[in-house]
Amino acid sequence: MRFLIPLISSSITSGHYRITSRLLSAHLTKPQLSTLHPFFNYQPPSMAASEESLRKALAEKQSAVEAHGNAVRALKAAKATKQEIDAAIEALNSLKLEKSSIEKQLQAAVSGSDGDGALSREAFRQAAVNTLERRLFYIPSFKIYRGFAGLYDYGPPGCAVKSNVLAFWRQHFVLEENMLEVDCPCVTPEVVLKASGHVDKFTDLMVKDEKTGTCYRADHLLKDFCNEKLKKDLTISAEKAAELKHVLATLDDLSAEALGAKIKEYGITAPDTKNPLSDPYPFNLMFQTSIGPSGLSPGYMRPETAQGIFVNFKDLYYYNGNKLPFAAAQIGQAFRNEISPRQGLLRVREFTLAEIEHFVDPEDKSHPKYSQVVDLEFLMFPRDEQMSGQSAKKIRLGDAVSKGTVNNETLGYFIGRVYLFLTRLGIDKDRLRFRQHLANEMAHYAADCWDAEIECSYGWIECVGIADRSAYDLCAHSDKSGVPLVAAEKFSEPREVEKLVIAPVKKELGLAFKGSQKNVVEALEAMNEKEALEMKAALESKGEVEFYVCTLGKNVPIKKNMVSISKEKKKEHQRVFTPSVIEPSFGIGRIIYCLFEHSFYTRPSKAGDEQLNVFRFPPLVAPIKCTVFPLVQNQQYEDIAKVISKSLTTAGMSHKIDITGTSIGKRYARTDELGVPFAITVDSTKDVTIRERDSKLQVRVGVEEAALVVKSVTDGLRTWEDVWEKYPHHTSGSADD
């Protein structure tokens, strides 16, 4: 039997190495482009169908090999002729070769290489991380003490990138949206986090090695098992592969019991010792501390910055002129005692969050600037597509909102703004998607939640969460503190409204419940309208009803003479309500790491004997905007370099001046590795050369113009293509020699 083997071929997509100006296409062919980005060839999720067909073909080929092997053994047992046996063995070897070919293609599909030597995800990641650590973008903290898991230091270029990202975040959100920025303490009293639910519920499921006591995060072990099985066990059936992928897709939905059952079903043991594991149990991720020397005031290092905004709502609302909607923003450190931190900057114990709390009337979630983002089209992954096994697809934002896929305009507006923010930073739009939370992922109070996920070598990583949290947080802090965190809508004329009135008869309740009277009264007054009307109907029909009092932890009998429930018409001059909150929350470290990967590529040196590392940061976030090099060690050239350096400083441009005698090619390579977009080479006293990093193209510009030209491109006032068309080209040899 002959089998048709589907081939997986690498394709060249603009998403992996974008060349924005037409002048570059004349200098780089498509084959040349494919060598620039080592991560370029690993297969995106759209290749899932090819992987499935390869698994089926491999299973069929394996069956054929086994059948042919049995046939060879049968021929030998039957003492067939040598010619017959040799022919059968030749056919068996041919089948084995075909099977080996399919295995290679399948391995390429699941591991992320093209089968012809292109770097895998892991190799690409290692190359990028080695460069990042060597050039001091970031390094493990306390390195001389062998470091501590989940803690990292940013070096000079890393600090500059982070500072630029945060500066753009402030411009894009705080300034353009007229937000109110606050800065709250990292140490938070326990009562605040008790009210928010963090003390009781901010947990991950943990398992322990039953012999050594080493702790592991349960869902990570299951995730690693599934990924490892899919990548390395080529013998599993297409059905088993689909099952493992379903587990990965619904991992966040699994309860402790379901997670434990899967770990046992798959025989997962402790990674280091292979010892059996305990059942999963919750572990609170907050770092606990005490406030003051007595130790009597417990507190925690904040796990998020949002609570500082919620507890200040009353004052912020007053500051804003008692008007809604308005947004408050905060950038600051957050702390989570991760069970098993890994994946570099993606999962750490101290990190920077940038969070926005947009307060809005729950009855009007329209947004005045929604029309500015309505026509954006990008990858979205609604929950229905996730549950049916489909992939993310491009959807127009306006269509997603109008069809109810996205709950409301304000949530849609912020999804659009987050998309613009990330893509302008340099995140590849083809490796960015917005995934809607599954029903079981969302908190019971949430109206809708979406995550901006960025694909990197670790897979799809949640970097921004955009959630409609309804009024949960303000209500929780109002109940705990006793301070009403509410807003009011004043009416132009009084309105007649029907109000529910619950009037406990304290005398009768006192006689019946004595010392527990207060608990019962408070519980009755706290009933919502539905509960109160149901009680009223039951009392009128039966005369008595069982009523659960949570503060007593039991049911008590309520009789008709103990409470009066009615509706009365009243005139109101205003509507008092608790605002809803739309919350975009940004993990800055995760965004920066994904930006590092999306910006990293290698290209051959001039001699072709080595691969040079390059970070193609947009000028917006580049740690250094420009370098200034005298071509040779010459006092006149050095003096001009210093003049240009002073002009760049006056223009507010970060730059680096290098007057060492190293060859110009090596100096370019060093700064390309830092992601510096422009280099000014001083090779005369009248004009200089400006080189653009990615194309390596150069123009001649007057000394007095050089700083202004670089600043105009860096600030986005014009493009490099504009500069290329305006100024003479530098063509005398290659400055990269």
C-alpha cells in the first residue's frame, strides 16, 4: 500500500521580519529574509491540521511496518526462497525509511523547526537570552550568591527599555485619556486584602514530593507533561494528541480534584526524583509581613496595585468634580510568592504592574471615543471558538461589540487601545491575539474578560488582562469599611420611584432571639429585592419562613409579625449607585520579554563567517537612540563628534559616543546588538554619515543637521524612507567593513 505523505514547508511571512519601506525590498530578497530571523520558521497554531494528518499517516505507516515485519518472519518460518525473503526485507526497509521521513516531518511540526536546520524555539530562546544577559539587559538577582529563583535585575539597557515602555504607557493612556495617576504603598494592611478576597482566595494549586517535600505548581506539571508528550512522543495517536491539546486548552478550568485525577491518570511524578506526588491543595501567593514593631498588625506585600485605587475612590471621585466616567492609573511593584517560578521574566516574584481602573455608570457603558477604534481588525479568540477547537481569527472590533462577543463599548474601546499600544511598541501583530475568558475562568461577578496574549518561544503568554469587573471591588470595600463608595446622578427634575422598604420589628425580634437580635435585623435589612419579595409571599401564605443568617451560621424562623416588607413610592432628586469598573492590567516585564524576542534576529557578517545578533527595537523603545563614531582616531573628528553629542543631549536624545580605535564594523555590530537604531559616523569636518540599523543603508547629512534628522525620525515626525529620499546616499564602500 502506498501512502501520501503531506509535506510541511516553511513560508515567508511579513509578520516575522517586517520591512516597512519599499527601498529595503530592493536590497533583500525573500531567501535572504528567511536567514534574518531564526525563530521565523517555527509553525504557528494554524499548522494543527498538518500535524494531525502526519500523526495519522505515522500510525498507518507503523501498522504497515509491523505487518510487513510479521510477513518477513512468516516467510522465514515457512522456509521461503531467498529471493522472496530478500524482496520482503527490501520492502520492509523501504517502509521503515518512509516511516522515518514522516517522523522527521512530525518532529519538525511539533518542535518548531523546518527540518532543515532552522533553529527551534528553544535554541532561538537560548540565543536571545544569552545575548540579553551578556549585554546586561537583565541578569539573575544576587548572582554572586548563585541567584534566587524568580528574582531579576535590569541592567542599563534593560532599565532604559523599561523606562521607555512606561513613558509611552503614560503618554498613550494617562495623558491621552486624562487619567488620574496615583502612587500607593506596597505594604497593605490585612483588612484591605481580606475585603478584596485575596487573603482567602489568592491561591494556586500546589503538590508536594511525598518523600522530599519539594513543592511544585500542579497545573505546570500537567502542562509540561502534555507538551512533552505532544512534542517528543511521535507514536501517540491523533485522538490522544487531540485529548492532550484539549487538556491544555481547559487547564485553567480544572478544579483541585480534576487536576489531581489527571495527574494520577497520566502517572505524573516529581520531576527531579520521580517520587509520588500529594493531592493538589491551595497555596496563598502573598508575601505576609507585619506592620509596626509589635507584630499585632498583619499585612502583606501587595499582589496587585488595583486595591490602592479602589480604596481611594471616594477622594478621586471628589477630585474629578463628582463626575463619571473617569479613570485612575497606577504603575508600581507587585509581589507574588510563586510556587515554582520559571521562564525568566515571565513568571517572577517581584514585578512591575501598570493598571487602570475606569469607573463607569453600570447603566451606560458607552464610550465617547469608541468610534476611533471601531474599525480595527486583529486576531480575536472568543470562548465559543475555543470550546469548539477552532483557532483565533481576525475580527473587526466593531463587529465583535455589536454582536455581543465583547460585552460593551468601553471594554471594546480599551481592547482596541491595548492593541494599538502593543503594536506601536514593536509587538508583531501576527503573534498577538485577544482571548476571551472561558465561563469557568471568570469570577462570578465579572461581566466579560479578555487577555491580550503574545506568542513567544514559550507559547502564548498572557501579558494584559482587560476585564469588566462590574461593581464587585467597590461594594466589597464599602461593606468592610462601612464607607459608601458610590456615585450619584442628579436629576434635572425630581422623579417618582418605587422603593422596597424592609422594616424589621425589633421588639418582636428581641423577644424571639434576645442576644442574637442584631444579627437577625442586619441580615433582614441586607436582603436584595428578590429575596425580600419571596419572603413576603411566603409569610403571607404560610405565616412563617426559615431564614438563613450568615453571621449566626444557621436558619432561624421568621414570623409575619417580625418584619414588614412593602414597596413605597418616593420622589428622588438623584440616583445613587455603585460604579462598574473596567480594568486593563499590564504585566510590564512580560511585555518587555516578548518585545525582546519579537525584536531579536541574527544576520551574517560581511565576511559571512559568523552570525551577528541584532535587536530591531523601534526608536520609541530603543535603549539608546543613536551612537556617534569618529571613523578614525583624529582630533578634528573627535571634536565634531562631541559637538554632535552636545546637540543630541540638548534635543533630549539618549546616545553613546565611542572614540575608541576599534574598527567601524565592530562598533556597528556592538550597537546593533543593543538595538540602537541609528549611527552617526564622523568622517569629514563638513558632513557625516547616518546609518540605519536594519537596512544598513546610509545617507550624507551636514554636521549641523545630524542631530535634528535623527530626532525627527525617532520622534515619528518623518520616516527613514523620507530621509533616504531627501539626502545623498553614502555609496563609497561599506561602513560595516
